Amino acid sequence: MKGRDLAELAGRNLREAFLRNSLTTLGIAVGVASLVAMLSLGVGLQQLATDRLARTGLFDAVFVTARPTTPNFRNPTDMTFTGSPKPLDEAARQQLASLPNVVDVYPDIRFPIEIHFNGNPYPTVASGIAPSARKDGAFDGMNGTFFSGPDADEAILQIDLARQISDHPDSLIGKDLTLRYAERQPLPSGGADGKSDSDGYSIVPKEKNLRVVGIIETEPAGAFGMGRARLLLPLQLAETLRTSQATDLRDLLRNTSKGRTYDSLTVRVNDPPKVKSVEDTIKQMGFMAYSLLDASKSLGLVFTVFDLFLGIFGSLALVVASLGIINTLVMAILERRREIGIFKALGASDFDIRKLFFVEAGTMGLLGGVFGVCIGWLIGHAINFGTNVYLRGRNLPAISVTAVPWWMVGSAIAFSIVVSLAAGIYPASRAAALDPVEALRYE
Amino acid sequence: MTTEHHLAVRADRVTRHYQMGEAIVRAVEDVSLDIQTGEFVALLGSSGSGKSTLLNLMAGLDRPTSGAIFAQDRNLAEMSSEELARHRSHTIGIVFQAFNLLPRMTLEENVELPLRLAETDREARHSRVREAIERVRLSARLSHRPSELSGGEQQRTAIARALVNRPSILLADEPTGNLDSATGDEIMNLLSEINESGVTIIMVTHERPRAERFAHRMVTMSDGKVVSDGGRA
């Protein structure tokens, strides 16, 4: 029998027992809806976690530090470190910036400050933010704007600090505040002999006025996610402030480099899959390099297992619904026993009968799948709505915890059809195997 | 074994036994029968004589326990179920006592059904259906459902359905069994017309007088065996 005739006859048969077939289809739809709702929750949570992590800027970054000198293992009592590590200085920064797929290299400049606003002091930590951080998405949805330029005298406040300063944090945007910080100043030329330059420096307090341009929820994580800064300023500006850094004392003692060295550098890569090769190259250059690629892989694995379990639980309802298909089709065989006999007497092959039942099962699966996806999508929206009502009640920003991507729509409908066809195997085989003589005698 | 070309159907020592619990029912026992192309053969016998079983074997709806049935030189006993389905679709047409029309289909749709099963092109179907329906003189009832037709009209519809694939053999199992005398005669006249057009007809009946009026040859069965085989009296 040709496909179109098969479809017409199957459609006619399904319409004949409309109520029963509709209820069976509804059962499949509920099963698919359960599956879609579960998976949409899993995928939504994964997207939420991935998005949040991506906003931290950790997954397209390699964190570089100077290789530590190694202790003398031949003599355990001697714990002095030996070797001369490659300094992480400006030259190294330029070298790293020239690597393929590297879009930016910047130091982690982080220093203690005291903010003065309306005559009140607020001690905290400041951090320099590279312009490339803007593309991470960490600043999406912030109140206010990103820095107008790489060295603009502007600041972005973390929301908790802003709340500490004002009861109306948003009102701080556009206002000026004073930053007090410790500046490293080299000692004047002329050492003890009056000829050589001095390697020492002094630390003097300095002030800088900054205009608040934005308020952000959290600081994008820096190297190793350490040091939650509450005031962010443009990286170039932070560098020109010449603030005292933790590495200063070490540089002074070692005197290994004429210029200033960095405690760590963040190397941004244009594509997360290329992080690994960049990381390996940096290690070959003689630096310590670390990325969160492995951590992200583990996270992906966790969510895959999570989705798998959600899918299994969601599929249980579909399996139950498939029993409904078997029941419906077996009933149809009993009711249409004589009709099957007539079909065979008129020239239908066993294969034709089997195909007819498969098409009926598949049609119920298709319709159930389509309705199920719609219902599952609605359930997902209901979960989102309920979640956001709850979050708003706790003064938290709205999020989306469910997602129904197109691949899920297609897969759910395909899965529904496959399960329905599998459920149709037994009834279809039973119908095809009917003895036409017996079937024609059936009243 | 080969058959001659003028034979429409040949039964060669056909046996059909059924297992009914512990007992074996010998429905057809060692029957040999040659039916010529264009013949109108009546299979007579009382209830349980095996005539319907023999007809089912000729239709390919059933398989013999032993022996062979040839239709158009091909042994039905050796055919696969797919080949038997093709045999039922293309070589034979079947008419039943109970009409066996599909109640939810119209007359036209019932007649079209064998064409769907034979995968006939849609363009050719319409004319084939109209031709078959005109042959049984039911053109005015195309859109009627079986429940809206009389018994005679239903049987004529069943005959149209059996003829729509232009078979060379028409098998009729008690075609007048559910009809009154006058309507039965109408149907028999129709079958005669069809036979005159060259279609071989093998008809199971227990109505000897009607068989004597219309059939060329009468084969009488009893207890699964052919007990007499001859022309009209």
C-alpha cells in the first residue's frame, strides 16, 4: 500500500474511535510534557550555571604566574630555593600578548583603598578591569554604564559597597568619590656613593577623585577567583596609579628585574576550546599556567548526568503512556478483526496490515509529541514564573531556570514517535499474523 | 507438476486437516479438480462438506495440509504470504455471503479499496471504480454507505469490489445466501454476465436448483471429498 493511502486509512481508523484514541494521545502528550519539563529544567539550570560562570570570565582565560624556584631536595635540611625563574615582567607580558589566539594580557592589579564619600571613610579593595572584560557578559544588566575609556577617572561599585555608602545605591551613579591609596614612589637618584640609582622606594598616601558610572552585582573573578574587589576602575588607570603591590617587597629583595614584575597575568583567549593549546604554550615558555578548563569539563559531566537522570524520570511517564498505545491498538485489533480479514481477502499483505498499525501508532506518537512539547513548554514557563515570583519576594533578580531549545523540541517529538512505534510492534505483529479465514468468521 | 494453459485452477490431491483439541477435522480430503478458464462451476454440498474450505484454499486465504493448488500455473502452496496477497489482489476476486463491506466507507470507497491495496495509480482509480460500479448498475448510489443499501445492492457492491482489479477468477461463497429469491436471481444473472465476459467463476452454494440454472458444472462435496462432478442436468 502506498504511503498516502496508508495515511488516509490510518487517519480514518483513528477518527473512528476518536475518544479512545484522543485519550491515548493525551496520555502520550502528558508523558512527553513530563520529559520536556524535566529536561528543560536540566538544560535551563545548565545554561544558567554556564552563563554565570562565563560571566566570571574564567573559562576563556589562562592565569600565568612566574615559575617558583625549587627547593634543594638533595639536602632536605636546606630549604632555600634555587634556580632563577623567568620573571613575569613587561617583556613577558608582551611576549604572551603576541601568542596566537590571545586577545588580551593584563595583570591582576588589586590594592587596598579607602573611599571617602560625604566625609565618611569606607575601607575596601579596588581592582583594575581590562576593557576586554566588558565582552564577558559580566557587565550585562548592570546599573549604569561601563567605563567610557581605558584610563577614564571612573569607578564601578559592587552593590554591597554601594548599599553601605547609600541607602539608595542607584543614586550614586554620576556622583564623585575620593579614593585614598598607597602609591609606590622610587627613591631619588643617588645611592650611598652618590652615583648609582637607588633600588628602594617609599610608599606615600595619595588621593584620586573618581566618578561612579555603574553598579554591578559581583566583581568578575580575577586570577584564581581571589580577592573580591568592591570598587572597579579601568586597568590602565589602575596601572598609572602605581599602587603598592604584594610583589613589591619580593622584587626589592631579589632585584632580578630592572622593571616591575607582576604577581600574575591573565591571558584572555578568543575561544574557550583554544585555552588548552595556549596554556601548553605558556608552560613551554617557562611560566606556571592554569585554566579552569578541566573544572568546566567536570561541570559539563555533572550536568550531563543530571540531565540523564531527569530524562529517565521524565521518560517513565512516556513509558506508561506507551502501555496505553498497546492497549488501544490491541483493542483495535479485537474490534477490527473482521476488517483485517476483509483487507487480507482483498489483497492486503501481512506487511500492509503491520504498516497500517504502525502508522496509527506513529500518528498518535506524533500528535502526542507535538502536544506534549507544547504542554512541557508551558510547564517550563510556569516553573520560571513561580521561581521569579519567589526570587522577587526576596529582592533577587529574575532568572530563567528552564529552557526548551529546538533540539529538545525535535528530539522529544522523535522520541515520542519512536516509543509509540515500539509500543505498536506487538499489536501490529499480532494484527499481521491474524488468520484471514478466522478473521472473516469473527462476528 | 505443470498445468495446461486452459486451466484456471487445478487442485491436485488437496487435503486440509484442522486440529480441534484432540480431534483432527478432515475438512478437505484428497480432492483433485480441474477448472477450465471461463467455466462457471458450482461447488455444492451440505454444511460442513468442505466446499468453503476448498474455496478458501483456491483463494489463497488458507494453505493445504498436503497436495497442491495451481492458479495460472503457480502452486499456491509454495507461495510466500506476500505472493499469496498479490494472488488475491490481482488474480482473483472474492464475494462473500455476508457481503463484508466496510460500514464506514461509502460504496465508491469500498470498491476503491482493492485498488489502494494493489497500489494502482490514483489517476487510473477513478475510471476503474466507475467502470466496476456501472457493471453492477449502482452508479446512482456512489456516496451511500452499506447501511443505506439493500442486501442486493450490498452484494452488487461486493461484486464490483471483487471485479475492480479485473481478476480472471471470481470466487463466490454463498453469494445469494443472505438474499431473498428474486434478489438472489438478480445476483446470479449478474454473475452469469460476468462469466460470459470471460471471467472464471467458482461459486459455493447449497442451493442446487439455482446452481443448475446458472452454473455450467456442478461439483458436489461430502465429508471433504468430491462425490460428484458433472454438467447441468
